Amino acid sequence: MKKKILIVLVIILIFLVITYVLYLFNYIPHKMYSNEDFNIKTYISKIDKDEDGIDDQTDIILTTDINKIEEWQGGEIVGE
Ligand SMILES: [Ca+2]
């Protein structure tokens, strides 16, 4: 009997972990907010040190966004 309970708990735990990961990586649809929802003006830097035509603020955000699988290579965003 204890073994059945343990198996059920492990299955529930696995289900919760899978659900959390799917939610985290946006595979489960949910409400997402943008800057406009909170009246936040997007900051655009006037500096473009690597001269790629993308302001450095946007470069930093793009390269640290965990939802995007992009690589920063020599001033170009490669892949998706
Ligand atoms: Ca740049």
C-alpha cells in the first residue's frame, strides 16, 4: 500500500515539474504582459559601441533574454 502511494506521489511530482517547465518556456498559453500594460516607456540607448545598428541597451536585453535562443557572435544575432 505504501508503495502505491509513493508511486502516485512520484507521478504527481513528475506531472507538476513537467507542467512548470512547459509554463516557464511558454508552451502553455498564459497571459503575458508588456511594457505598455504598465505604461513603461522602452529605454533606447543612444550608444552603439559595436556599430551594428542596434542600440546597446537592446543588444544587452536580447543577449540576456532566456526565452530567446539566440547567440551573440561578433556583433550579429545568429540563429533563433
Ligand atoms: Ca549595438
